[in-house]
Amino acid sequence: MKFNQALLYPLPGYDFAAVLEWFAERVDRIILLFDAHKLDISDEFSEVIRALKNHEDKMRVVLNKADQIGTQQLMRVYGALMWSLGKIINTPEVVRVYIGSFWAQPLLVPDNRKLFEAEEQDLFRDIQGLPRNAALRKLNDLIKRARLAKVHAYIISSLKKEMPSMFGKENKKKELIANLGEIYLKIEKEHSISPGDFPNLKKMQEILAGQDFTKFQSMKSKLLESVEDMLANDIAKLMTMVRQEEAAMPSQAVKGGAFEGTMNGPFGHGYGEGAGEGIDELEWVVGRDKPSYDEIFYTLSPVNGKVSGAMAKKEMVKSKLPNTVLGKIWKLADVDKDGFLDDEEFALANHLIKVKLEGHELPAELPSHLVPPSKRGQ
């Protein structure tokens, strides 16, 4: 699967906003870059963002060069950015913002290095995962087009109804175009349509100025019913089919360039920290604290050297971690999948609880260096 990118710069001689909209319809991800040390959303940039209306689900924001300011100022800048974007991007969902310093220079203020590394990895994962959801995004585009076609039908039908049959057609046309915003509001209330589904008002007025309203078609109820049925029923079936196909396909990811070798040995993100602690050591890293874990283990009345899930749960819930997290820890710690924990597995569970309580993420699968010595090779 190809992964294309385009850098666009406004040049005289063409409609930059129209070009942006053309690209926005065809790309999988739109990234807006802001500099943390000189945050300023200019009028030109605001127009660019507005030109991307109806593509907010594709947008991601990068607050770049965040190493050039301190933590306290960074919090203020982040808040100011979200407030400014909220006025331009009028959607109920907040746009995902990645904070970092995406260049190969030393960090000027290194206080937030771990945050920057985590954000960089999140952004990489977001981009790498684009091929997996390509069909779903195309289906979402189809839904947008269908809803927009439905709104256009209502608009054209409303304009057709208001036109006189004999005299004063040109004056009435000008009046309708001038009051198009009021027509939008009327249609929105009558048919319970979201404001975001309507075409750009200014652009629609410009297009209508060159049209002959007397040639507009009346509303065809059967066609509208077909669109409604497609949105209500066919799309749901297609969504299920797409999910099934994607699950059956081999995993796909963006490769090459910056996505090759993002784990650079001991200098990769999270190396030697959290669940990665002890990765280069010969001794089992959990063994350091195992004596203290063993004291707790033998108070839980083990039978044949193992404690049941119910007994282990009584101790694990003392960490006050959510049940979903503890469930994941149990799955990782029960290495032999017998529903019980021996002393090594119990120590491993406590080690993973400690990892999570220290603010690190749990691994999706148990790393080889954390596998208890007695379980290795099984």
C-alpha cells in the first residue's frame, strides 16, 4: 500500500483553499504543525483549517519545538492552542495534539524528554496504523458524501419552491442567495440535520449565482428514501463486512524512512525502563524483590506450591489499580495458563503492578527477560 504525502504552499495564480480541499478528500491523515515557542494562528492559517471542514476526523495536531520552553509555560501554550483550535474547528470531539520536538537537535530544555518520546511513539503508531483502517475511512467518506447529497437535495428543493412562476425571477433569486443562511437554519430544524452536514455557505452562494433556479428539479421522495435506507441499513452491513475483512487480512503498517528501526538499541524509547527494566541483565530482574513477594505469597495458603485466582485477587486489589489493568497483569503473570500462580508467577504479578504504579505502560505480551526462569523453554 502506498503512503503519499504532500507539502502545499500558497502561491499566486490558483485557489489555495480549493487545492487543500481536493487533497483533504484523498489523503488519510492531515497534520497541522505549530511551534510551541511562537504560537500564533494567523488569519491565513485559520482559513486553511476552515478549508479542511468535514475532514476533522483525519486531522492531527503537532505542537513542535516544545523543548524550547519550560514545563509551566508548555502547559499554558497547550491550553492556548486548544482554546484557539476550538474556535476554528467546530466539532464535539477534541483534536488529538502531539507534543514534542521533532528534529535531530539536542533538547534545549530536557525536562520533558520522556513525554516527548512517548508522544513521538504515539504519533508513529497512529501513522503506521493507517493502512489497517483504509477501507473504513473510505466507507466514512461515502457516508459523508451521501449526507451531503441529501442536504443539497433539500436546499435545491427549498429554492425551487420559493421561485415565482412568472415574473420577478431574477430579483427573487438574488434575495434567496442573500438569505441562504436562513434557509440553512430552516432545513436544519425541519429535518433535524447537523450544521456540519451543510456545504460552505459562502461557496454555495457563489455557485448558486451562476445557476438558473427555474431548471432545478423538485424533490424526489423515493430517491431520498433510498439514501435514508442506505445510511440506516446498508452502511451498517458494510461496516460489519469491512471489520471482518480487515480482521482476516494480514497486519499492515507504514514502513520505511523514519518508521524503520524506531527502537534503536539502548537509545530506543522506554529502553531499560518499566517493563523493559533488566532487559540486558543475566539475572531475572524480578528476583531482586522476590524475597519480599515470597513473604506475602506464603500468607495466602498456597496448595501444592500455588495460590488460586481468588486468593491472588485479594492481594492484587490492594494496589487499587482498575480491574481491567489487574486482569491484564494476571494474563501476563499466569505464564503456564493453569489459572493458578506459583511463587515466581506471583512475584512477576507484583513486579508488573509496580511497573504500572510507577506510571509505565504494560507490554502487550510478556517480554522474554521477564519470563520466570522455571518457565523458560516451555
